[in-house]
Amino acid sequence: IERLLGSKKKALFLTGILPGLGFLYLGLLPSVFSVLIALLLCSGFGLSRRNIYSSYINKLIESHHRATVNSFVNMGIHVSGFVLKPIFGFLADMKLSYALLGLGAACILVSLSSSIEEQMLID
């Protein structure tokens, strides 16, 4: 993805925006076709994001701090899931499209608010 886009920052942005667009599409136009598109975008790009971040973090952090930093990052992921999953579950109980639209908006907002600069990602 990085080589195709020519930038690591663009790759990170794309892997956050495309799953968000998939959730929005599925929330607005629920159909079998929408599910296929959302699965492609969310699993194809969204699941690769964690590996990309892990690779970048491991390149930046000295080896004797790496385990602590990775544990802290994983703790942050799990704590945010602990907070957000009940919220999106409540929205899904009201109407599934509300939860999908919320997930899409959250993905896009997080991607747009990222403060990562290209020079932070240089090998």
C-alpha cells in the first residue's frame, strides 16, 4: 500500500478512511452488496492497520522499551474497546444502522484527527 500511494502517512490515512466509508455505506444502504463491499474495505484495509502501526512503532522504539510500549498500546486498545463497545451495542439495539453510521464516523474522525507526520515514519 505504501509503495502504491508513495507515502506511509497516506497509507495510514487510507487504512482508516476506507473502513469508515465501508461502515457508512453499509449503514446508509443495507443490502447483500453493501455487506460484501464493507467486508472488503473493513477486513482488507482495517485489519492491516494494526500491523502497519506495530511495524512503525517497533522501528521507532529501542528494543529494551519495545515490550512496554507494545503492552501500553494494547492496553489502550482494550480500554477504548471496553468503553466504546457498550455504546455501539446500545446503538445497535436501537437500530443497527445507527451503530454502523457511528462506527463509520468514528473511523473517519480518528483518521482525520491523526497528528502523525511523514517524517515520523521515515525508516
